Amino acid sequence: MTRSTSSKLPIEEALRATLHNEIRTRPSALIELPALVFYVAVINEQVSTHDELAHLKLLPGQSNLAIENLKANFYQIQTDDFSLIWERHTEFTRYTLIQKLPASVVWGQEFPDLSLAMATGTDWIQGIPGKTITAIQLVMLNQGMEDSDALNHARLWLGNSPLIGAQMGRNANGRSHSHLLSNLRIDAQGFERVLILASPETSPSRAGRVVQRFLELETYRMMALLSLPVAKSLGTKLTHTETQLVSITHRLEKQIDTDDVLLRDLAGLAVQVESATAEHSYRFSAARAYNAIVLERISEMRENPLSGIQTVGEFMQRRLAPAMATVNATADRLGNLAERVARASALLRTRVEIAAEQHNQLLLEKLTRGQALQLRLQSTVEGLSIAAITYYVVSLAVYIGKALKALGLNINPELFAGLMIPFVLFFARKTIQKIHQQINT
């Protein structure tokens, strides 16, 4: 924490300035109309910021560009001929090249091949490190027109393929501020073509926001759809895994196999499910996040339909919504399968624990019976020990009696020994009892 610059405030949180300025780190471009925009988004897996820095330094006047300039993951290059916006995200990097519309584009005439008009040159675009996920060639004109004129003009560039588009937004007079039209097809140069016809009073900042909104919409749509092939390929594996789980559950219920065999099979199944979860959970979570941004951008466009064609939002959601439903269903299916495997494992562990407790009970009963037998045997041995001790002591008494008789005493050794038997038995018994008391205390 640091002391606030104002004495009227408490000590300032260290991250306050960073968090506050986060909202301004990726500003929309200022686009002077008419404009031509080339946009490329690439998957940046195994592409470092240093690799992208090396490619940016190939642009005119950027040889002194340093890695510190890219630390915010956002950088804008401004030259006399173009401006370039570089944005790095977690999974992809965006390059937005903005330049003036070439003079060869004449209002009301067929558009020439605009891919050759890149101010950076096609070689620079082609050399961008990464794998292309989205590429858009966008023309924005400040020519307001009626819906029918907008459609006719769009076909001069987009051809006769089915168009999609809409009026976007409403101004103070109740009129839309722009028309957006495209066929969302990839042309021979690899670009999608988009035409935006804005009202003549459109400001550079509004033009930048309109363009950014659509570029982000299309980029996040493609990023969300990256999870669809994963979901489809995983569906077959999940079906096989579910079949295995049903078989194991049936064997568990009918007690067909031993617990060891079932436990081994369940453990193998759990490893498969956990591996799939670890491998794909991020992709599915990212798809949900990207789809949420797509829906937000569609909402921000505030589309009003053009006669006879689908809006951008309707067209995208017609295919995106089922795809995301498939992704979400697969993610839920994977999570449910993991829970079912866990429940089956818990049931099997419970059965194993019950069997172990029953086995321990039997062992305890055997041990108890053994201890009882041992106690009885010990009592028998103690009785025999008392008899043996008495026998040996009485035998000694006979010898003592004979010795006394030899000394001249009138004594019968056998009678003396016989009279000693009760006393010896009594003292032997008392001695053993005393030993027991000492052991038990």
C-alpha cells in the first residue's frame, strides 16, 4: 500500500491505479471514413510475445520497438499510411490494420480486389506468427442510404450469394446510424468480406466502436466454436465409458466378480474420466465465456432487420446456439459421468468395508474363543503346577523327616510328609493367587 496523493484519503491500495486504468487499456480505434480495415486473429499457442515483437519490428519505422511497449498486451502503431492495433489475449492475438479506402473504389461501381491494397503489404500479413482463426476485410463508407440501395450496393462487392445484415442502432431522429452487410463467406484470399454503410455525420470514435463490435463478435464466435469438434469427438468416448460403467454397476449389483476385480475396473474408468476432464474442462469453460461475449456484442449492435434478409445475430445464433448446446451438454455429461463413477466407487468401497468388518468380527470371535480356551488351559496347567509343587515339597518333607529321625527324634517320616500336604497345597495356591494379583494391577 502507498500513501494517497491526497491527504484527504486513507492509504491507497497498491493496485488501485492499475485497476482503475484497466478500462482504458484497450481503447477503440478512431476511424476516419471512408476506411478499409484488414483484421486477422491468430491462435498464439507456442507463439511468444518476443516472436510477435520481431514481426511488428518489420513495419516501417518500428525497428526500435521494445518488449516493454508490449507489456500491456496492447499497442497501437500510427504511420502516415495506416494505423495498426496489436492486442494479445490468452489464446489468440488480434491485428487490426486501418487505412484509407483506395481511390480505385468508386461509389456505385463494382469493387476491385482490395486484398492487394494492404498498406503493410500482403507478405507482412502472411508472415504473422500463429494460426489464423479469423480474417476479415471490412469496408466502411460514410454514405447513408435506404435499405434497398444498401442491399444493391453490397452486392457489387459481396456478389449474389445470400446476404445477412441489419440496421444498427438508432440516432436521435429515430434512424439507424449504419447498415452492416456481409455474406460471412471466406473468399479466395481467405478473408470474410464486410460492408458497413454509415451515416455521413458518423464520428471517428463511433465508427471505431461499430467496427470493433463486429470484429470482436466474429472472433469470439470462432473461438467459442473451437470446442465443438472437441465435444463431438469426446461424445463417442463418453458413450463407450458410460457403457463400461453400466456393465460394472450391473456386475456390482449381481456380485458377478470379486471386489478386487470391480475395484480395478472402476479405478481404470475413473482415470479415463479424470483425464478427459483435465484435458477438456478449460476448453468448455472458455467456450461458455466466449459465447457470453458473443451474445453481449450482438445485444450491443441493437440490430433492426432489413427487408428480406436475416440479421447478423439471427444468422449466427442459428448455428452457434446448437453448437453451444452440444458443448454444454457434453461438458455436463462429462461432469455427471465423473459423479456416477465416484458414486459407484463409494458403493464398492462401502461393500468392501462391510466385508472387512465382517471378517474382522469373525477374527475377533475366533480370538475370543482362543483366549477362553487358553484361559482354561492355563487354569488346568496351574492346577497341575500346584500338584507338582506339592509333590516336590512333600518329597522334600520325607527327606527332612528321615533326617530328623536319624538325629534321634521319634518321628515317622511318611506321617510327617502326609501331614505337610494340606499346608503345602494352601501356600502354593496362595502364592499363585498373589502372582495373579501382581500381574493384573
